[in-house]
Amino acid sequence: MVPDTFYTPPMLRVLAVDDEEPALEELLYLLRADTRVRSAEGASGATEALRRIGAAVDAGPDDPAAIDVVFLDIHMAGLTGLDVAQLLAGFAAPPLIVFVTAHEGFAVQAFDLKAVDYVLKPVRRERLAEAVRRVAEQVGDRSAPVLDTAGDQIPVELGGVIRFVPIDDIAYAEAQGDYARLHTATGSHLVRVPLTTLEERWRSRGFVRIHRRHLVALGRIDELRLDAGSMSVRIGTAELAVSRRHSRALRDLLMRRTGR
């Protein structure tokens, strides 16, 4: 079963830059084989790269010629890759940079220039895939829409259709990295929003944190269970652990709710 997601990061538009043709062709071959890459074009030197990047920035982020990331050699005739990166730092919205080089000694300078990654030649497929993963993650963070969690409903994607789930239908939310999985009586939905954000926004709606992984609707708790000093709650068929740091506050809230 494919998980329901509210947001899917865009596929990457890549410019690879190397003044050695065999190295450039090999890099382009590997990049184009990666399913996260929408397009990969090559530039044979710094001057051509800057011209193409400048044109892409002028065209705007939605233009087909836009560039998300530059895979950049360091030692090239004329301007070096480090020179190119310094020039790109002056752009209002520059593409991300991954350095691809045979030389280990420039890593500190590369990361000072905010490079996403530093890949050594000869390029291994697995290592390049890791660099692409890091880039895709950052591009997703740049372009992800702001999720409205303050209203009465929250948008989720289900089978390619955006639906609006009433917050009152959500029994609990589960942290999954930078995402949260929302559990209702009829299923679950994965949305791109941290659990800490939901905790802050939904506190006034009766949601309480019981664990670093779980945020629950207080009114949906069916049972509070104590067993050998540990605490858990039952919500429908789900049993969720309550961490020690949250157990006292949860017990007090439930007691006040029942008037005891």
C-alpha cells in the first residue's frame, strides 16, 4: 500500500560542469539514471556554466530551463569551481552546489561556500545517489508549501486527490521524521509537518503530547493503563506508551476532565 502524502518533492533539474569530456559524460550518465533527476545537462567549463545558470535564474523557478543544483568540478581551465560557487553566492536565489572533484584538499572551502556535498572522483554510483538524496531533501524544504494547521480542517492527498480531514476526526498523530501520520477512525494520512508544530497549533483543541512520537486528542482516550510503573493509553484498538516526563501531566489532565 502506497502511503498517502500531502507533498512530494519535485524531481531535480541538474547542470553538471566539467572541462574533461569523458568525466562529464560519465557523470551525466549516472545522474540521468537516477529516478529523482528530471533532467541533467552538461557544461564544459565555468564560463558556459555561469551563462546557463544566469539565464535559468532570469527565467524563474517554474521555467523548464530552471536549475535546482549544479554538480561542479573544482579544477577547470580559467575559473575554478570554487570561483563559480563564490559568484553564485551573490545570486538572489542560486542553485544548490555539489562539488565533484579528484582532490580531497578543498572540502573545508567547499562547505564554507554552503555546498550540499563533496563527492570524490572516480564517482561511485552509490556515493552519487547519496548526494542526490541530500539535494532532493533540500530542494523539497525550499519548495514545500506551508501547511495550514490552524483551521478546522487539514488537507491531505489521497489517490491524487486533495481531501480535507476535519481536525476533530483525528484521534492521534505520530511523528515520522519531518512528517506526521494522522490517525482517524477510517485510516491514516501522512502530511509534511513536524509533530512539534501540530502540538503547538492544536494544544487549544485538546491535543496533548504523551511521548516524543505521539500527540493525542485527550477526548479520544478510552483507557489509561498502569503496569509495573509504566503508563499507556488506549485509543480505539491502538495502545500508545506514555513517557515518564509526560505521565504526571497527562494523569492530571484526565483527572480534571473527569472532575476528580
